[in-house]
Amino acid sequence: MFSRELKKGSTELLILSLLEARPRHGYELGKLIEQKSQGKLQFRVASLYPMLCRLEDRSLIAGRWVERAGERRRRYFRLTREGRRVLERERAQWREFIEAVGRVTEVETA
């Protein structure tokens, strides 16, 4: 498992990246992060929701409640136009960061 501080710095990028394809609810986001990271990254749903609220406050994502018969009500979040711009910028910064760390530590990146 990775340190809390390392995860904390990447949570926004992870969420925005997963919302790029389609709207998702918090529980699904947490499970997808765990699945796609092969269990290396795990977030409790309770820790994701404050981040989702902050992203919504910054107008990077928009949420709406959805009710389906036989299921509990869920809040689905989608990426906004501004969220897409921020995602592109954060991806570029992340790539530069990984490359710089790799050069310093002499760890090759894929």
C-alpha cells in the first residue's frame, strides 16, 4: 500500500480521469480505483465524498441524484467542461513529475 500523503496528492487526478468516460457514483469510483490499481490504491467511500464535494464546489464536476426502482438513490457525478481542462493540465503535470522523479531516482518509467 502507498502512503496516505502520496494517495492524497493523486486523488483529484484519479477521480477526474475516471469521470472522463461517463458519470459515476462515489462507490463505483472507489471500486474502480481499487480494481484498476490491482488493489494498490484503496479509498474508503467516506474519504472520497469530501473530495467529490470539493471538486463540485470548484465546478470541475457536477452531481445529480438518480433514483431507480428497487435501488437506493445515488448521486452520480460527471466531468464539466472546466473539469476536462483541469484534467488535461493535471495529466501533463503528472507526466512531468513522474519523469523528473525518475531522473533523480534513476528509476525508468514506462
